[in-house]
Amino acid sequence: MKVDFYNLTKQDSLFNNMVEAMIIHKKPEQTLENCLQTYTKKDMLVIAEYQAASVKKSYPKADVAADLSAHMISLFKDAIPYLTKDETDILESLSENTSFENIESLPYSLRTLYSFILNGILYLYYSNGTFSLVFPEELKTLYTNESHKQEVSKSLLTNQQLDTYLVAFTKLYGVFDLDHLHSVWNRNHKDQLLTLEDIQEKIVELAKRSDIYSLSYKLVFSTHYLDIYQAKKLYQEARGYRYFTPKEVYIRKWAEEESNKRSTYFKEMQKFLQEVVPNKLVDKMAHSIAISCKFENQLQDVLNELKNAYHFEFLTQEEIEAFAGRYMALASNTRKWIYRGHTPMEINRSKKEKKASQPLDTSQPVHVPKVGRNDPCPCGSGKKYKKCHGR
């Protein structure tokens, strides 16, 4: 399986463009109904269809906004227990600062921001040279009240922890089954035991809010790099290996970033790129290379992708060889999807240990060639067998 660097480089700019397309060029409103009415009636009906809201097209604009507002408040109440950590961080920070000079200065994930805007939870305005991010008053009050209820708060915490597992395992394996997640979760959470049915029900809701993983046929898989058919194929190809399972303390780190970015091999690669690549490309190229190492990309594939995605080529054979050495070292020590999270070095070491630990096969008789009495003695003395060990 190969990874397309071009798609990797376009993801952030894609979400940036989508967020820009949803900017409302008007003075900010504060209530949900007023926020909705800053859109045209046609746009509100599109939102209503997306939200599966029952709104009559013949209604005046204000009535459409009122009905749509009530529907969205109900949806948001149901969604609160399944908000991700990134989402709750955004909502809780909006009471402090809601104005920004440009989109790039927004201290939030563009992916999460786009999802909130698309679902009508947040509204992005541009007026008098300033961007304002509005969390409508009705939704803000509902979130504050619901999230502080003991039952909701406990459910929210469990779901966010489960989401962390899902993100970490998706990065680690590419695709995995619910049985593995269920086993690891219950081993690490003796006080929060979940049935397989509980986990599946929660993932159905969590996956609706995630652009990292999806659930199908009781398999969780990466939506960045796989469709369901590729996921099922990878799952079958990797079945010969046991899952590598990180300790609980490292699962959050896995969710936050690729683990090979913390390795000395990645730092060596980054240091090398700083010497030969334009500064503005170093971090992006290093990230793409780190991701590539999880896949079965050959060196020439990587060089071609660097050329296609970044319009970059190494100038000399010496640079290519220096890159190749660092890439192979990083790839050999990267946890790969095809090995269910194990590194090639770990797989090779395991095979050698297994071979060394296998007992000699004594079930078959040992055949010793017959030596004639006048033949040279097998001991190497030079004497005939009958006058040496054949006496």
C-alpha cells in the first residue's frame, strides 16, 4: 500500500478553503435564530435538509429559522455526550476570546471548526476587518447546563477517552476490529467496563463527529487513507500478526502525533532536510515522510512523490544516498500497518528468536553413511578404518 503525498499536502488548505467559504460577511449576531437569518432562506433550507429537519419551504424566512433553530437545539443536546476533547476545548474557550484578525490566527483545528460551522453550532463572521466566532446563546447555555450534569459529564469523559483510543489505534493499525479495542479498554479500565455492544453503539456516534476514523462491518479504519474495501484487504493481509498494544500512558501520545516523530531516526531525517530543502518545506516534507514510512513505499516511490507534491528533487547522487540511508533507518523503526503496529526490526527479531527457540527435530532417524573396512577413517587420521576406529 502506498501513500499519496499530494493529498497530504492539500488537506489543510482544503479545510482552510471550506472554512473561508462559510464566512458570513455581516455584523455578528448572538442568538441562534438571528444567526440563521443571516443566511438566505434558500441556504437555510439546504441546512435543514442536511440536518434532516422537517421545515416547510412555504414558510416565511423567520418561521423557517425558528423551526430549524428548535431542531438544531435538540440535535446539539443529544450530541453533547459525544463531543471530542478538541470540540469541548473550543466551546469552553469561546467565552474568553471570539475575535481574530485572520483565519490563520484561529487557535483551533480547521477540521473541527469546519464540522462545527457545517452543523450550525458555530458561526464565523467578518465585519470591519475582524473575524468573530459566535457560539449562539441558546447553545452556549444548553452546553453549560448539560455538561455539568454528573451523568452527562461522566459519559462525556468516557466517550472522550474512547475517542482517544480510536484515534491512537487508527494511526497505529490503519484498521482494527472491535474485539481488540474491547479487550484493551476493559483491561485498562476496570472501573469503566464496557460490553462489546456498548462500544459499538458509542463508536457509531463518535464516528459521526470524526474525520479520522469510520466504522463498518465491525472494523474501524482510517478515513484519511482507506476506503472500506482497502481496509478489509489490509485487515486480511495483517491477520498473521498479533496487535502491538501500547501501554495506557502512551495511547494519548499516539493520538496526538505519529510516534516515529519522537524517534532519533526522525530527528536525523529532519536535520538532513534542513541542510538540503528550502526552510518553508522542511516541516511539511518531514511530516509526509514520517507518514509514508507506515506504508510499503519503496525509495523510488518516495522520491517521485516528493517531486510531484513539493516540486523538489535532490541535486546529487550523494544527497540521494544520504536520504536513502536515513529513510531506510526511519522506515525500519516505524510501526507499520501491515504488521499491526510492529516495526520491521521487531518482526525480524521475533522471527530469529522463534527460530532459535525451536527444538531440534529428533523424530526422524539420523542416517550415517556406511564406512568400508578399507576406506579412510572418517576421523581424518589418514589410516584405514579397520586399523583405526573400526577395530
